[in-house]
Amino acid sequence: MRTQPSAIFPGTSGSILRSSSLPLVVGLVFLALFGAAPSFLFNFDGVACAIAVELRDLRHLVHGNHLFYGLAGLGFHRVLQAVGIHLSALLALQLMGSALGACGTGLFCALLRRKGFSDRLSVLAALGLGLSYIWWLRSIDAQVYILGTFFLLFALGEALRDRPRPYRLALWHALAMLSHASHALFAPAAVFSLWAAAKAPEEFREGLGRYLIAAAGLVSTSYLAAVVLFLQPADAGALKVWLLGSAALGPDRAPMWIGFSTPLQALRDWLDAALRMVSPVRWLAIPVWGAALWSLTGLRNGSADTSHRRLVLTGALWLAAYPVLFLFWEPYKLDYHLADTIPLWLLAAAAIKGWPRRPARLAGVAAFILVMGAVNFGIGIRRFTSPDSNVTLQKALWLAKAVPEQGWIAALGSDEVYIPYFAHRRTLNLRYFRGQATGLHARVRELVQGSGPVFVTSDLLDAEWQAAFSALHLDPVAEHGALTLYHVTP
């Protein structure tokens, strides 16, 4: 007896899998995928947050750029402990990221189905989103950015309703902004959705006012509560540094703009990152971006229906808004393109939806996405799933054995959080002594006399710090590969 197609393909009568359960299945598949191969990349922000979670240090859990992430991580860690799952804070944050990334793919699938996309296309677009390089990478690491995209998916779902509800749109957008302040850039898409759905100018003005007041009120109230309850700054200067967050990384926490060399180089960096966010093999991103741009052609010739036009224009406004900031702030950084993957695959799905319905074409799309996922894992993700790939981690584990418990270790960059978390040793953070050799010498003398021995590793003794340490005595005490550990004395 011949098998009916409906028994093989979901979303048709007689399916072995209910159409309504597809988003859940997609989410569970990605949760298994992300959980099976966690990252050992351990970025700076994730380890710093893990330290604050384990210390339950609320003052350092509320960050000026991403207020909500640390508190969410603390809550998730405590819930796991309450149900008998005792993980380190870092592993708990990783699990939270994997759950958020997986849920995001399921939400995206549900959103597309709700907007009239076929089950097959909804699943394929969700697979494309989840297997995109930056989405996959940030779903297996402890990192702040994935939380904001989770709330943005709810905000997008509300924005694309036939009649968006201003207060709910404000709630989801505010939560996204509290997860990372840069998501204020979703506002043009949100405002457009209110305008496009309004039946009259008065209705738009009323909805816009409710949305803006509610979103601004939620964000400002949350920041005020964090300042009063947790931060309690000593003065206005300390408050300013906290609000600047990552923009206050200069010496003495002075504001410092992390920009670009030239406008042309910034554009090149941004475009390159826009390709690499899909795949480290850049040409694999070209068909995805091509499909996304092709979706705009329906707007020009007027063939798209009203609902489709709203969806495409909302996605296009989202993609256009974020470069307003990130062309000028670390345009090469992939993390800032994480949110872009949502409108990119939304527009790509909109383009594919308009194709003539031929099974071979969807089969080709499925094959492309699976190849993209395999390449992304083999060339990009796989190397981060081994602890040996993280040189900074291996260094910290070695220092835990080579340095006595009361010792201090000079640190820069990721060492500043890796050494306290993995080596359980105190750090002498050199960034506070740039151009201040005298201050460094005084601090070393103070530590040696009152706290414990001081050490520095050879990888920090570059041209800048070699001069600063030249007035101190360096005695080699241990080696690890190319690294030498020096005992520092005045």
C-alpha cells in the first residue's frame, strides 16, 4: 500500500505530528543540540556575571548596559538549586543561554505559522535562525545578548498582530532594553507597526503615546530601583560611569568610545560581520541576504498584500535601525549582529513564501540550511567545544597549581575574571596602572608587605609592561608551555 504524503510531512491532515506542536518540537531539538556541545569559550561578561552570581553580589549584577541579565542569571541559578540541580554559576548561565536560544527558535517558528507561513517553511526558517553561526555560538555560551533577543521575539510577535496592543508591545520592548540597552533601536519597527495597523491618525497617536510612556516608564523605573536598592553610588561621577558601562573602560574608568579607524573601514567591518553572523564561510550568507533583499521587491511592484507588506517593512526597519549605532561602535563585533538574525530570516522566509509552490525548491532550501549548519559546526562551533581550545582557561587552571592560595597575579583582559573564577586567586589588574609605573611599584610593595606574594606571567611582559616591571625583580618559578611564571618583588 502506498504511503500518503500527509503521513510523512507535518502540517497536513493525518500527520503523525500535530501542526500546533511544531514550535515545541523545534525548541526541544535545539535545546538538545545546544546542550550536547556546550562552549568552553567563556567570554569576559559571562565569567564576570558568574562571579557575581556565586557571591550574590547584587551591586555588580546590575550592569548599566544590561540591567536585567545578571538578576535573571541569579534567579535561574537559585531555581536550579531549589530543585536539586547544583551547577556552578557559569554552567547555570550557559544552560539559561541554551534554553533561551532554543526557545527563541520555537517562538520564531510559532510566529511565522501565525502569520500564515506554511509549516514546512516555518520550520525551515527556524532551523536557519538556530543554525546561524552567531545564534548558535551565543546559545551555548554564558553571554548577555541572547536574553534580549528572546524578548524581542515577543515584541515582534506583538508588532505583527493585526492590532498591536501598545502596553504589551511596550512591556516586551522594555524587557529587551533592560536586557541590553541597544535594543532601544527596535523602536522604529515598533512605531511603524502601530502606525500601519491604525485605522485613523487619532488611533495611532493614542497608541503611540501609550507605548512610549509605558516603555519609558518601565525602563526608567527599573534603572531607578537598581540605583536605589543595589548600586547606591557614592556620587554623580560613579553613577555616570555605571550608566556608561562598556563605554567607561579607559584608565581610571574614564569614558572611552570604542569606534573605528575610518568610515570606510567601519562600513567594511560591518558588512563583513553581517556575513559572518550567518556563517564563518561568508559565501554561505549571500543566498540568505539575497533572499532577504528580494523580499523587498514585492513592495516596489505592489504585488504584496497588506499583511505581507507590514511584515516585510517591519523587518526592513529593524535591520536598518541597528547600524545607526553599530556602524560606529565596534562594527566588527559579531555579538551586536545577534538580533539582526531575526529580521534577516524573517525577510528570507517572506521571499521564499512568494515563490511558486514547488517541493523541489523547499527541498533545496532545506539542503542549504543543513549544509550551512554542518559547515558552521565543523569550521566554527566545534573548536569551542573542547576545553583545550581555550588558552586562557588552561592558563588559569595551571596558575591554580603554581601560585599559592594567598598569592596575587597580575592580570589584563579576560585574565581579570578567569583567574579569580577558575584559579581562585586574587588579581592585580594592570589596566588601572597604564602609564603609571610609580603607582604599580607602590601597589606591588604594599601587597608584598601586607597581603601575599605577587606574580606575573611572561605573556603580559610586552613592550608596554616590560618597561613598567623593569624596576622590579622578576624571579622565574614555573613554566607551562611557552609561558613563564615570575615571582615579583620590589
